[in-house]
Amino acid sequence: MLWSSSLASIVVLAASASAQLDGAQSPPSYPSPWMRGGNGWQDAYAKAQAFVSQLTLLEKVNLTTGVGWEGEACVGNTGSIPRLGFRGFCLQDSPLGIRFADQASAFPSGMNVAATWTTRLFKSRGRAMGDEHRGKGIDVQLGPVAGPLGRVPAGGRNWEGFSPDPVLTGVAIGETIKGIQDGGVIANAKHYIMNEQEHNREPSGSFAAYSANVDDKTMHETYLWPFADAVHAGVASIMCSYNQINNSYGSQNSYTLNYLLKNELDFQGFVVSDWWAQHTGVASALAGLDMTMAGDQGLASGNTYWGGNLTAAAINGTLPQWRLDDMVTRIMAAYYKVGRDTARVDVNFNSWSSETYGYIHPQANEGYQQINYHVNVQSDHAKLIREIGGASTVMLKNVNNALPLKKPKSVAVIGEDAHDNPGGPNACGDRGCNTGTLAMGWGSGTANFPYLIAPVTALRAQAAKDRTLFANVSNNYDLDAAAKAASNASVAIVFANADSGEAYITVDGNSGDRNNLTLWGNGDALIKKVASVNPNTIVVLHTVGAVIVEDLKNNPNVTAILWAGLPGQESGNAITDIIYGYRNPSAKSVFTWGKKREDWGVDVIYTPTSNPPQLNFNEGNFIDYRYFDANNIEPSYEFGFGLSYTNYSYSNLQISKNDPGPYQPTVGMTKAAPTLGTIDKDPAHAEFPTGFRAVFKYIYPYLTGPVLTNQPESWPAKSQDGSPQPRVGAGGSAGGNRQLWDVMYTVSCTVTNTGGVKGTEIPQLYLSLGAPTDPKIVLRGFDDLILDPGESNTFTYKLTRRDISNWDPVTQNWVISPYPKTVYVGASSRDLKLKGVLP
Ligand SMILES: *[C@@H]1O[C@H](CO)[C@@H](O)[C@H](O)[C@H]1NC(C)=O
Ligand SMILES: *[C@@H]1O[C@H](CO)[C@@H](O)[C@H](O)[C@H]1NC(C)=O
Ligand SMILES: *[C@@H]1O[C@H](CO)[C@@H](O)[C@H](O)[C@H]1NC(C)=O
Ligand SMILES: *[C@@H]1O[C@H](CO)[C@@H](O)[C@H](O)[C@H]1NC(C)=O
Ligand SMILES: *[C@@H]1O[C@H](CO)[C@@H](O)[C@H](O)[C@H]1NC(C)=O
Ligand SMILES: *[C@@H]1O[C@H](CO)[C@@H](O)[C@H](O)[C@H]1NC(C)=O
Ligand SMILES: *[C@@H]1O[C@H](CO)[C@@H](O)[C@H](O)[C@H]1NC(C)=O
Ligand SMILES: *[C@@H]1O[C@H](CO)[C@@H](O)[C@H](O)[C@H]1NC(C)=O
Ligand SMILES: *[C@@H]1O[C@H](CO)[C@@H](O)[C@H](O)[C@H]1NC(C)=O
């Protein structure tokens, strides 16, 4: 093992960062960068400009502003342009399938697909989800997620994203975006940024939303990294988060939006607020927000920061026309970028009612008509869901080949988590309960299950096929019944879970974030009881993240542990595939399994001690395995760990150097901001048309009072300036300076299947960047190699300039440090089989 830690330097770093971070401020950055149409956006930009040029002021404003909560069929809807027959945008949750729809699939969570470490599956899942959203008429799928990244293991929404490792998340989010957008739907990378816990994410009572405070180096090397990959992949929209960053709200922070996202990462799409995350009018537009959702100031408040207020600000000149035009151009460019102009069908479902007939404006109970057409968009996606379910199941323990099962004489399946929710899989709205088997967390990041195969159903069917005696017990608290069923079985399979979700629902006292890292509903006691009577106890865990498993790991009667995460609708079939060896486990853990809660070094702040609550990310880049490694903490199971029914060997590490030439910071000036068409500044032309019948509580672009012109105002310097601006050295291309993707080294090795069955191995490449302030190692690349027994194949990874660089806050650019850099290839973050120094 390689962990002789330079702990002292890290402690010093943390202490000095702590002093700086409390109350940290974001520097102002203006003006808001206007679209330039580079990097694969040229066509979309040209089409968007042509479209926007013909719009009136009111029509432009209509596309920027949501019509208010439950104003139309989707969870978010913008105004429309009736004159051109252009309907408003439909934005719909969620990251794992369509929320609030029937005849649609419930996919495995983001965390699960990450655990496959298979780029093909990242993309296929994205494509399948994109196809389903397209079929329902949705313009914007509100996913995938890279915020939360997963800083704290108890964070309620971690499972919606991929992994606390920024590189794994970066690859997963990029491929998911490509898949969704290939399906003709705008992907939405969210929640930008550092939305790492649910407690205090929004203002509540006298408390403002928390401020997540992070230093510039950590921002670039950890939290911004996957968003850079999202932009590099061409993501057409990004959602800004509820929380504050350095004491400025995510939807009006000019530094995170204007500087980091639109300037440095050269993001060309549009920024939409999380629902009611907007807290100002003109200020948020100048800070880089392009679309507000749900459009109303608060849930069904009937008024808006934009809409008529934005129209007034454009008329009196406080909002420059170039900024409004840029907002709308970005929105329309996203539309053309993914081919919505040819892919669009009518919205044929309704989020607010499952009935065929109902109100098209549910908030107002107006417009009774057919609202659900029950279009079946599932195609054959069940196959993919089952495949990902199996390919994401991590085998943590398997003693004496306990698994796979081969026609055992008798099986006992125990635990509520193996069984159906008696009320059906959608009995609790937004999955806001933990009843029956757990296949997704709760909150807006959910979908309705078309069906859910419980483990007991699939395992019972397998037992019938094998003539295996079968018993099952669903009550976690009836330990006697569990022991009775288990004691006579040749194998006992115990299912247990741990759930979490979004803050607006509290389940068993957990307000989004988990209160603990143990199993729910007597799970630990149940397993212990079964294992006390059955020496061949197999444990299956459906959890939203790490739980404390050290006792299970050390219990000699627990012969196998499988982590199945949140596998979606094919749960039971997918786990049966693994347990019976129809699929050889290949998944690797996407997070670290600590032995105790304190091992992570960071945690949720449940009770704020300041206002706004200050979440100081003092640990910097040292989250998850990077913290464990730096502090010599031995986990139960490390990041990247996972067993197989076969074995693999690694050999023949080769490193070759490439010379792409020196790094050139981007220089020069942008063009001046364009304006498209002229704005009619006559307030009389911006009033409600005569005879217009407004829908109750609906948000419109029309003026509702006189246009103010003499208000005392002091806008940030340059915020209204549309003249040419200097380009950013680290920017200039999608995701950052294009030379960051220069290949510097090619690393390869041979991987051989030395066991008796076919399998897929996930070789992982880690890098030591070498400085005392760097983590021991950081993940940089991986692949999935399918190998027959005895077969070898080559793992190759091309290390880019970005991979081997650190962020330098002084020069505001990426630099390759002078420290020697060591590359490792292995089967986990602590099983580094091969090692070489970069020449
Ligand atoms: C937050 O403040 C820290 C400390 O001053 C600074 O290093 C960092 O760049 C700031 N980040 C943002 C997004 O404002
Ligand atoms: C704005 O959108 C609303 C809702 O779709 C629509 O009723 C209204 O006519 C639109 N206004 C303009 C000026 O297009
Ligand atoms: C404009 O904003 C003000 C201040 O928040 C609010 O009182 C008013 O209702 C808004 N106007 C509209 C048309 O929503
Ligand atoms: C066994 O599973 C079935 C569903 O397959 C369920 O109805 C039954 O209640 C379970 N038995 C026990 C004892 O929990
Ligand atoms: C185990 O099986 C035996 C014989 O089949 C039976 O007599 C005994 O009662 C069973 N024990 C339990 C705890 O069910
Ligand atoms: C942890 O929380 C879950 C869910 O609220 C609960 O079922 C369990 O009993 C808790 N564990 C402990 C040790 O309190
Ligand atoms: C393991 O199972 C045997 C019964 O087969 C039991 O005697 C023993 O106490 C169990 N061990 C534990 C740690 O539960
Ligand atoms: C893998 O190799 C280890 C160590 O040589 C051995 O104990 C184990 O049985 C092998 N497992 C398989 C599935 O071949
Ligand atoms: C222009 O109108 C907006 C929206 O009502 C208002 O916030 C702003 O203060 C006005 N500007 C001036 C100079 O009065």
C-alpha cells in the first residue's frame, strides 16, 4: 500500500482555507458573455438568430419566463408565440425517467449507471431516456446531475448524480448528455453548483439558504470539473442551484454564471433557475440567468420577477437589449442544436392528473379537455434497464464461492426490501415513503414505475424452475419468523435498504438527507438474526449510498454481500441474473464504504449556526477516497472495488509520450454583443391586448403598471456593457481551452481473464499529480473489457493535458506542476497493480 501520508500539510491547508472561507464572497464578473456560436453551435446559432430577429419584445420575454406553477402540462412551461404557431417550452423532470407520466420507463439511478463504469451504457441509457421524453413532447429533460457530486455520504440527492469522483461523474454526465440530445431532447446539467446537501438549501424561516464556500482550486479540480465535461459534450442547458455560493445565490452569482460557466467554459446554451431559486429581477439577468422557472416568484404566487417586470426593464433600458436578445438566442439555439425543430411532437401527457380528461391549466382549473393521450414510449427499454441493473450490482463479498447459486435445495428470501409495496410501486407520491423494495429514492428526481419486479417475484420464479424449496418473510420486525424460515434453508438471502431524497418530503424523520448511515427499518438486526441461524446468509443492499457494513463484512455467516443500489423497474430480474450467475458481476463501487460515519471527515450540517449558514468546504479536493487515502483511514470497501465470478491479471504497462506543443492561453477580444431586431419601447404596445382573457395566476409578459424610469439604481460596473470583451485564457472552447484535451501520454496494459468464466473487467487508471497538496491519487480513466476465460485484451487510456494539470489560482489557468507524476492501473483505488512514472 502506498499511503504514507503527508497529513501535516493537509491539516495546515485545511486550517488556512477555513479562515478564508467563512463568509467568502464571489467577485463580480460582468458583462454577461453573449453567445458566439462556436464549437458545434454554428448552425444552431444562425438559426436561432434568424428566429429571434423576427420576435417582438413581448415574444422574447415570453420565452424567458415560466407561466407559473401548474400553469400548463409540464413541471416547467414557458410562454408561447401564438403569432408564429410556436408553443412554449416544456421542461420535465427527471434524471432517471419521466416524472408524472404513464407508459414510460423507470430507469436505474445515475449512481447505478455510474457503477457499471461502462460508457456504452451511460450513453444508451441517455438515448433511451431522450427517446422517451421526445415521445411525450418534452423539450428539456431536467437531468443529468453533477450537483450534488456527493461530498457528504448522507446527502439526500447523491443518488440522482453519479459519484463523488469528478472524473467518473464527468464521463458519465457527458455520455448521458450525448445520448439524451441524440434523442432530440435538450439535456439539462444540474444543479449548478455545490448543491451538496438538502438541509437549508432554500431560505426557510429567518434563515437564508446556505452558502457553500469553496476555494478556487477545489472549484476547478473537483466541483466544476464534471460541468466542464457537460459543456464539452455540448449540453444545451444548465440549471442553477438553490444554494448560495460564496454568499451569492446560485441564480444570480455573476462569478459562477458569467465568469466560470459562460466565459471560462464557453457554455453556449441557456441557464434556467431551479424552481423558485431566483430572488431578483434585472440583477439575475445581468448575472447570467436566461430562463426563470417556474416563472412565478413563489409557488403559485401569481407574480413574477421577470414576465411583465422584464418587459418594463427592457423598455426603460435597465436591461440592455443585447442581454435580452442573448437570453432568447441561447434558448432557441438549444432548441435547434438538438433538432427540436424536426423532433418536436405535441405535449401529450399531463403532470398534474393521470386522468384522460382534465384541466390544461390545472392551477386555475381552466381549459377542460383531453390532457393525457397515454402514449407508450417504453419501446424495449426494459432490456437495457435489466442489463444496467445487473451491470451496476457490486459484489462486495463472496466467500467460498457462495455465489452464484446453483439449484440450491432450499432458499429463504427475507426482508421487506425483497417485497412489493402493498399499495403498488407508486403508492407514495414522488416515492416519498420507504415501503417495499427500494428501486429509486424520493423527490423530483423520480419517475412513476410502469411496473416494478420485486426480488421475491423473480427469485421465486427461479426457485420454481430449479425445484428449489422456497420460503419468504417480508416483516423486518418479526425476527422469529425470519429465523424460522432461514434456519432450515440451504441459503438465506436477506434484503435491506437505506433511502433518501429531496428536502420537500420527510420520510421517517429524514428531511431529504439521511439522518444516519445505517440500514433502515431494523435491517441490521434482521441480518444479524438470520446470520445467527444460517451460515450461508447472502445480503443484498438497496441503498442510496454508503451504509456501515463493517459488521457484515466480518460476520463469517454472511457469505456474500451484493450492493444493488437503486436499479429501477427491473430490480428483481436484475438481481436474480447476478445471484444465479446469468450475469457475472462487473460493477465497481462509485463511493467509499467507511467503517464509521466520522471516517468521511465531512458531514451534513443539520442545524445552522450562522445566517446564512456557512458550509465551508475546508477539506478542499479531499472528499471520499481522497480523504481516506490522505488520512490513512482504512475503509470497509474502497472506491472502485468490486468482485467477480472470475479473476483478472494485469501486466505489461506501457507509457508513451506525445508532444502536442506548448499550451497557449486564449487571447484576443470577443465581438460586440449583437442585437436582433428592434425593441418597440412604447409601453402602450406592451399592455394586455384588449379583450385578452388572462388565466388565473398565469404569468404573462405584459405590463401590469406604469414603466418606472427614475428609480435610483447602481448596477455593477460593466453589467450593461455590450462592447467587445477580453477572452479568458483558460477558456475559448467548449469546456475550457481546447488544448486541455491535447493528448500528452498514452498508457496501456494487458488485462487477462485468469478464471473459469467470461466476465467484464473495469481497469482503472489513477494518477498521482505529485505535489504535497495533491491527493495521493486521482482517477483519470477506465474502460470495460469483456474477456472470455484465458483471453487478454489491451486497456488504453490517453492522458490529456487537463488530466495532468492543476488549477493555478494565481495565473487563473491550468498548469503542469514540476512534481513527478506517477500513473497506476489497477482493479480499485487500493488495488493498484501496475505503476509507472510519466517520462
Ligand atoms: C469563493 O471564495 C474563495 C475564497 O476567497 C475564492 O478562492 C473562490 O474563488 C471563490 N469562488 C467563487 C465561486 O466565488
Ligand atoms: C405569451 O405566452 C402566453 C402563454 O402561452 C400566450 O397566451 C400569449 O399570447 C403570449 N404572448 C405573446 C405576445 O406572444
Ligand atoms: C414585479 O416585481 C415586483 C417586486 O417583486 C412585484 O411586486 C410585482 O408583482 C411584479 N410584477 C409582476 C407583473 O409580477
Ligand atoms: C411472501 O411473498 C408474497 C409475495 O410474493 C407475499 O404476498 C407474502 O406475504 C410473503 N410472505 C411472508 C410470510 O411475508
Ligand atoms: C426444519 O425442518 C425440519 C424437517 O423438515 C422440521 O422438523 C423443523 O421443524 C424445521 N425447523 C424450523 C425452524 O422450521
Ligand atoms: C437510521 O435511520 C433509519 C431511517 O429513519 C431508521 O430506520 C434506523 O433505525 C436508524 N438507525 C439508527 C441506528 O437509529
Ligand atoms: C453462524 O451460524 C451458526 C449456525 O450455523 C451459529 O451457531 C453461529 O453462532 C453463527 N455465527 C454468528 C456470528 O452469527
Ligand atoms: C481468484 O483468485 C484468488 C486468489 O488466487 C482465489 O482465492 C479465488 O478463488 C479466485 N476466484 C475465482 C473466482 O477464480
Ligand atoms: C426599469 O424597470 C424595472 C422593472 O420595473 C425596475 O426594476 C427598474 O428600477 C427600472 N429602471 C429605472 C431606471 O427606473
